[in-house]
Amino acid sequence: MKKIVTIIGGVVLATLIAIGGVSAQQAKHTGSIQVKSDDEAGFAGVARISMDTAINAALKQVQGKVLKAELENENGYLVYGVEIAKTDHQIVDVKVDAGNGKILKMDTDHKDSEGQEGEDHDNGHEEGGER
């Protein structure tokens, strides 16, 4: 009977750890500055880091040429979206927390052989005006 209790306890513990891991993974996609409206005119006054700081953070993750950078509302959080063209012609959209400069997410736009855009892929990371 003691072995069954130990096994059940281990399964419960493993399940709780797994659930906690999922919650922690989802939590990393949130930013530090919540936005309540889509009023883009007010975004610049709320950001705590500059666009240059966000661009530099994105370029540390993805080497290439910056195509565009802007402040965005990403799932209710203020982020800089920095689009970078890599040397292999892939476009990576890097989301940078506008409050602390952390990379929240990276999406790669793949193009097929005819130059048409393919699907975005979440790389497990976590978005001004145009530059």
C-alpha cells in the first residue's frame, strides 16, 4: 500500500510540475506594460525604453538589416515590433518588451520559391513609429 501512495504522489507531483511549466511558458509571452486601448498616439508616452534600445536588443538576437520598427499592442501589452531581414532573405519579426527591453517572441516569415509569403512560425520567444 505504501508503494501505491508513493507512485500516486510522484504522478501528482509530475503533473503539477508539468502544469507549472506550461503556465510559466505562457507567462513569458506577456509584457511589462499593459495597454487598455488601441490608441497608438499614446503608445510613445508609455514606453520606458527607446526605439533604438529595442532595435539593438532585437539585433542581438537576429543579425540582419532592420526593415521596420514600431510600437504595437501585442495581446494587451506594449511592445516594439522590429522586422529584420536576414542575409538568407528570411524576415524575422522580433517582439521586444517596451518596458524592459526583453525579447518576448520571434516570428519568421518564410517565402516560397515564387516569393509568396508562407506561414509565420513562433520560435518560442516573445513587439514606435516606423523607422
